[in-house]
Amino acid sequence: MQRVNGIVQNYDWGDTTSIPALLRVAPDGRPHAELWFGTHRGAPSNLDDGTDLEHLTGPLPYLLKVLAAAHPLSLQVHPSSEQARAGFDRESARGIPLDSPQRTYRDPFHKPELIFALTRFEALCGIAPISATEQVLTSLGTAAASLRTTLDHAGIDGVVGLLLRDRPSLDDLVDAASHRGDDPNCRWLVSLAGQYPNDPSAALALFLNYVELQPGQAIYLRDGNMHAYLGGVGVEVMANSDNVVRCGLTSKHVDADEVLRVLDTTPLVEPVVPSTPDPEGGRTFPVPVSDFRLSVIDVNDVNDTTTWTARGAELILCIRGATDVVRAGECVVALDRESVTFVGDATLCRVGVGAQPVM
């Protein structure tokens, strides 16, 4: 196994202390939003000798991150493989440069992702059951009348179109929601509208599942799943793509037509992914894609060893404690069929390619 060096991304929404604490370095005042491990061209990792990770492993189909959000991320959806290819080809044919602010598709690949909470982690994730949304809208009275009418006659697509294209004022809706502090969706509508006062997409908080993860829980974001991470620290594993179709709560490009093409309006009844025992140790989180898999393994007895054989190139990130190989914040790579052994007291995230999609 060789050490893999992560790349810090200093986005505005990031936490100033959590990733520095994990890396055991002093905070420098800048937001440390993400720590990337992988071969993504946006921030490719290298080894201790300076060699690119990709030189050792080839291009990895997954990307491993530590994400630390002090403020909400943009509201967004990710495309399917077919949508990503079509969108990439369409924008390329129009001559839009890959680094253009008007570009939506940076590559022709899908971007499913899993977030595993290290702290309390809040998110808006997937279209909520319609009956629950109707109850919330009814509780807001006349302020939500236009949204209720649009939902009844045109469905979620109609609501998204209304908010992103017509851009109605949310003043009355926010005032009504401010009196519903017992409802987390209403609380977040008020908060997001305050942070983005001219962005009606904040009202979509009423139509999504509010999820509060405790450490050790995870959510999976499928193609077309509208979501926004609201705050917290987690380990994020995703397909090796940079395709984000933004829906709002951002100063970046929002293409309403593309949002409606990509959005999956099927209600997501249960956003939290239950873990199952991993036969090779720890627990894993089944996902319906083969781009990646995540297992979380506790090494908890210095007198015993934890051993497995790598299946393809695997990244192993220590998120707590220390072993004879890695300590918290450090990552190593194991190559296909390499036997790996750890001794110590630690929690490890083992990331590799999934054998087959789980349906």
C-alpha cells in the first residue's frame, strides 16, 4: 500500500476547522469545503514520491471526498448516463468551452453519490411524498395558494417551472413559514430565502424530504434526485464526474429547461440507505450502481488484525484513530488482489468498484 495525498478545495460554503482538524493542521481562516482523493482531472491525487495516483491505478471510476459544509450547497440534480452524454455532446456542438460559466456538462458521465455522515448532517433530498407536501402547503394558508394550485394541476414539474421561470415573490410565503418553526421544511425555507433573497427556488424546500443524518448513517442520491446539503461533515463517494445541473441557491448558471429534463419527480419515500454486513468485514451501503462501493470498518483491538484482499484498486481512508499503516486523515491505495492488514484502533472507509449494480 502507498500513501495518497488529498487535495483541499476551498469553496465559500466550507467549514474552516473540520478538515484541518482531520488533517491535524492549524486552520488558516479559509473555508476547507472538500478533501478529494482520486484521479479526477479537477484535482488529481498523487503519491508521496510525487507520482500521480492515476499512473499507478489507471483512471478510477469513483471519487472519494471528505465534505465539510458550514453553509448550504446549491440546489441541484445529477444526470443519468444517457442525459450526460446527450448534454455533453449538445454543448460541445454549440462550441461552449468546458470551463465556461454557461456550461452545464463538463463530461459525458453520470454522477450518483453516497454521503456517509461523520457528524450530524442535514440535507434536503428527493421529492417528498405528495401527501406530506400538501399538508405543509395547506398549513401555510393563502400564501401557498398558487403553489397548491400549480401542484394540483401541473405536478412537481409545474412547480419547478413556475419557480425557476416565472420567479414569483416569496415574501408572503416566507412570512407564513416563519410562524411554522416546528416544521423543518418551513424553517429551511425561511433560512434559505434569507440567504438568497431574490431566488424563488428556496420554496422548493417545501417539496423535498428533510433528512437529518446521525453519525454512521448515509443517503444515496440517484440520477435526477433534487437535493441540497445543508450542513455537516461526511465522507462522500461518487462516480468520477463533475456534472451538476444547478436548480438554484447559487450565483452560478441555472438552466431551467435542463433541470426539468433531468429531474426525477418520483417521490423518494426513504432517503436513508440501510447498511448491511460486509462479508469481508465491517458494514457496507448497497447502491444500484457499479461505479463505487463503500464499506466502513472498525479496527478496534490492538491484539488482532483486520485483513482483506483488494478487489480492484481501492482507496482506504482513516476517519478515526490510528493503525500501523494510517491514522485519521490519511489515505492509502491498495491494488487489485493485494492483501491488506491493519492493526490498531481506528475506523476505516474502504472504497472500490462495485461488482454488480444492486437493484
